[in-house]
Amino acid sequence: MKALLDFIPLIAFFIAARQSGILAAAGALLVATLVVYAIHFVRQKGKFDKQQWVVLLLTIVFCGGTLLLRDDIYLRWKSPIINGVFALTLFVSALINKPLMQLAMKEVFSLTMNGWKKLTIAWGLFFVLMGALHYITAFTMSNEAWINFKTYGWIPIMLVFIVAQFAVLKNHLNPALSDKPAKK
């Protein structure tokens, strides 16, 4: 449910951009994000995880800047910076021997510390790639190409990365997963 809710701001952005332009899209993205995050806040009993805080605060800053200054340059920087923050956080966590992917996926995979570091670095590199692609589409391509990539162009890249990750790690699935009874 959470993942589906997180697509609502992208859909609002896409529709507003097509119908009314980038400034309207920034407003739609901001309002939709605030509504979705209010729902998350209630569903999560008054708490956000760190990733949610980063996305929410940067959305407010970049969409707000775009609307206040009537310049889409701020909105164009949002996705490259968010991806950069995620990449940097993952790299630092691996460097200090506290790989964040271990926290996120320890229930799914059984890896050594070296394996967790490699997985965390792989995700960091993925976010570097996504940040670079968002930058390229935002600053070197047409508005239409940027809007399309920002809305749905990144999804196939993410799906290929996740499928490849599971293909590589299938032999490291946590044995406890098969011991759990199925939920009804």
C-alpha cells in the first residue's frame, strides 16, 4: 500500500505538467506529497523513517523554491540531489561498517559483513546512476523527456536492478523465510 501511495505525487506531477506546465506540476507534486505523507504519518502512528524525512523535506524545499521564485531550476535539482543523498548515506554506512542494506534486508538475505557492504555499495552506485540520469534528463533534454523520465522512465531501470539483485543473491535467501507459516 505504501509503495502505491508514493506514486500518487508522480501521477499528479505528470498530469499537471502535461495540462498546465512545470509550475503547476511543482504545485501538484508538493500538494500530493503533503497529502500522501499525512496519510503515511497517520498509518505509521506519527513516525517517519529517515528516507521519508529526506524526501518530504527536499520536496518542500525544491517545490517551494520553484513556486516562490517561479523558476523550475529548483525542481529540476530535486531528484539528482535526493539520489545523491541516498548514495552518500549508503557509501558512508558501508565505510563505517554499518551497511544500511543489512538493516533494510536482513530478514530477506543471509550475508556476511563483506556481502552486506557489497550490497550497500551496489545500491549506492545505483543511486549515483539514477542521480546522473535525472540530472541529464533535467538539464540536457526537452521538458517532455524530463517529465517522462521523472514520472515513469526510471521505473524499468529500478525493476531491472532489483531483479538482477535477486538473481545474484537467490542463493543467500534467509533460510528462516521458509520456516515461517504463511499468513492468512
